[in-house]
Amino acid sequence: MAVTLNRCLEMLGRATGLFVSDSSSGGGSTTTLVDTSIYRYDVNTLTNKWLYMVSATNTTINGSSRRISGIHVSNGTITVIGAMAAATSSGDTYYIFNFDPQIMTDAIQQATRTLYPHLYLPTRDETIVVDNLLANWDFENWDSVGSNSAVATSWASITGSPNTNDESSRIAHGSYSMSFAATGAGQGIQQNIFTSVNINEVASKTLHARAWVWASVADAARIRVTYDGSTYDSSNYHTGDSEWEGPSLIYVDSAVDADMTEFTVSCEVTSGNTAYFDGVVAWIDNVSEYDLGSTVIRGPHKIYMQDQVQEPNGHYTPLGVPTSGRILRIEHMGRLTAPTASASVELDESRTELLIAQAAGHMFQTLSNTDSAHKSDHLANAGIWQVQSANLLNKPGVRMVAMSAHERKGWNIDESGETRKLRIGSNNGRW
């Protein structure tokens, strides 16, 4: 289950003394909201409180908050201090809270961090390929997105401006592939790995490049390795059977030239055709050290390796002898998503109650530093909610059981420095 930010705010508002939810009955302005049914509430208790917009239709002001300066029951007009980005309109949903919604939001997001690892997100990472030299090999990361204008991180265009886009409906692995529509001859995208290797060490060795490609036209798409801008080795073209073809068909095995001045792996499509690329990898020597993603803050607890290179979504077994070109599956205890307007926190309602208690403690602690006139009251409330949070955490079934872990055979974690590193191989080396 997942709980939205607005639901968390609602629960925190109710828990800490005031929550009103209603909708406007007519058009207002940038500083007013009209609700002719506001008379149902004790408006004297609502003045100087906080108005928070949660409109699904008026997206310009969705998430805006302003302090209420006055309420006129006769015409149902709520007036706020400071103009919002747009005028309110009929049917806009709004909340009223005791406290600044931004402070409440910050407290909720902080609670997702401070409750870790008592509450966590079981997370699977499949971004590392054994010995791979290419960044963003699976096209999961994009510098920009949009129809025919997306730019894949770490990849650069070859010849003109091919129409590339992040594709989520046709994938070989992960959440995205790259769609590529060539508008001219010689178009492609490439990644230079020249600086990733020591040429003196890899000269005369073999570069292995592999990819997954989808095409509906024969002889339209392939991968290529280029050494100096004009010397290159190419894979077979895709057969055009409207299916994904993988490493057994789309590959390059090429001797590394000691005199090369450029070292690129590219994806190419012939003019006027469209193809899809995913899982583009390349390796030469064994790599024993990998940067773990910033989300892997504890563990990892288990590491598996892809069984069959032709089945990226198939069976994985506990990591033993590392095999070049195989995907690693890293399982760990990740932090919960800090809820935002566009992202929910991965909790059920019972554990959300704990999150709200923790957030209330954080909120009153913050208020004690910003509202000196009521500092002692805020500190007392912070203490009450901290006790409540501790009590909820000790209730059966609330605290999450830590993930079990494999014995670290052939791999360990280097905790030195700011970046945590995964080392694979026997005694930090390779078999």
C-alpha cells in the first residue's frame, strides 16, 4: 500500500488539533476562497489558521498555503494573507490546519528518515553488470524527456539530431528502453569509454559489446565499436522480426588496438527506420569494485547473479563466480519515499499512524525553535508525541523485521569514504 502526502497531512492535522476539509462553492480571487457553507464551522477558531489547497483541477495553486486573515460568514469568503499563484475557482478542495503546512510536510518527510531502519522499503537494485564499462547501460536515466527530444544520460548523438525517446512500454529489462527514429544517414548515439580504461593495459585484449535490440525492419539496427572515428567493428543487423534480439545475435568481439585515439560503443539505426535499444554493455578486463547507488545505505543483504544472459528477467542465483556481462541483483533495506505532491510513502494505514506520531514530535520540536512565545508548550507536546511514537513502535507487527542476509562469499562492502563500494571476487580480487 501507499499513502499520499495529503492523507499524511490530514492525519497529522487531526492528531494535532485541527483539520477542516471542504470545497469552494464559487469563484474567488488570488487572496480569497468562497465557501458559502463555512458557517458550519466556528469561524472564530479558524481565523489566523492555515489554508492549504489540494485542488486536483486547479493545478496552479495545488499545494499552496496561506494564513487566514479573516472569514466573512455572510458571503462565505475566506481571505488570506498574500496572493496565491492563481485565483481560486468553484470546486477547489481545501484544508485548514493549525500549523504551517510546509512545517508539517517537512516533519512528515523527516519522519520517513528517522524511522529507518524500523520502517524500511525492501528494495531490489539491478543497475550493476559484471565488468561493464558503459554508464546508463539500461537507459534508466535521462537528462531530459519528451517526445523525440529525450537525451539519455552519458550518451551523445552521432551525426545530426536523431529522434530518441525514453520508452516504457517496450523494454527488455528494467523500466525503460530507448526508442530511436533515424531521420538521416549515419545517425546514432554513442558513449566513449576511452578514459575508462588504461590503453596500455588493454591493448591486444578483446572488447566484448552486447545489446538488446527490437526492430520491425531487417537490416535497420545494430551496435558498433569505433576506435579512431573511421576504424570500426559492427554487430549483425537485427533481423526485423518485431522481437527483442539479444547478446547471442547482437554482439561485437573486437581486438583492442594500441594506437586507437577514440574508443566508442554506439547504437545505430538506418535512415527512416525506428528501433529500440536496451541493455547495452561492454567489457574487457575483470572489474572488482563498483560504486553502490546512494539508495543502498545499509547492507546489501543479498546479491544474486543472472543465470542466463539471454534471460535478463529470468532466474537469478546467489553470487558465486562473477561472469562478465551478467546482471547483479542487489537486495537491501531502502528508505521509505519521503511523500511529496507526486510521490506517496510505501506504508499501510497502521504503520502510517507511527509515521504521524513521529512527524508530530518533529513538528513540535521545530515549532519550539520558531515560536518562542509558546516554546514550553511546543516542547511538552514534542515529548508527548515522542513517547507515543516509541509506544507504537513496540506494538506487535509495527516494527518491520530486518531482511535476512546471505553469507558474504566472494563479496564485501568497502565503507571507506563517502561512496560505499561493492567488491566482488575472492579476497577482494577475482577468481
